[in-house]
Amino acid sequence: MTRRRTAKPPLYPGKLNEPLGPSDEPISLPPGEFEWRPEFDERFELLFEHFSISNDDAERWKKLSLALAKNHVPGFQEKQPETRGRPSKWALTDEFVIWYEFDILVKKGKTERQAVRILTERHPDIKDSQSALLIRLKRFDKRLTAQTQQWWKHKRR
């Protein structure tokens, strides 16, 4: 089954999204030189305005070229972190609270399985099975330990 393609929203508003008409003058420039048209002045001003670059700024051309490169050149764009798997149903704070209760129960002498059973009785809104909850809590403990160690390394520098 093919999906219907939807039109992408324009990157730029107004005249910046409209192509220029054909030029009246024949092009007889040496290679590497650009033809300047009066319409370019107006469109450059619109570009500066679009990227919130002040006309008084001494580095406005540099800022404009960087803004355009970030929008269009992959080598200037930041790579988004890849997330694997489906999104978690639990908020990080909820997971921490359950893990903290679990940790206290284990430190008081309960086995991990006993602690999980107590947690599922205390919190009827937990939909995970006891074994799934135990796996979730162990994974959270590993993540928390790794992040804490990374934080301590950073603080010691």
C-alpha cells in the first residue's frame, strides 16, 4: 500500500519562497563570477530579518552563511541521538520513586522478589508483572549507577 505524500511546509516565508523570474540580460560572465541582480538586495535583507541578524552587525555575512549552512548542509547539522525501542510509559520521577522504595526494602532485609511483591501490593496502578517490574528496577539501578559515576568523574576534573 502506498502512502499519500504531503507537501512539506516552506522553509522560508513570502518572497524568499518565490523563485526569481528569468533575467533580461544575456549571461557573459567569466567562470566563477556571479551575476548580481537588484532583487538580491531585497532578498538578502529578508534573509537577515528571517534569521534575526541585525543590519548593524559587522559579522552579519558570516552569521548568515552559518545559519544557511546549518539549515541546508548536513556537515553543519547536529546529529540527533538515536533512541531505541518504544517510548517508556513511566516518567523518570515515577521510576525513581519506585526504585527508591525497592532499595529501602532490600536494605531492610527483604529479598528482591519479596520487595517487588510488596511494591505491586502497595501500588495497584503498576501494570507490569512482578518479574517485569524486577527487570525494570534492575535496569534503572544500572542506569542510575552509571550516570552517578559519570557525574562524579565530571565533578572531580
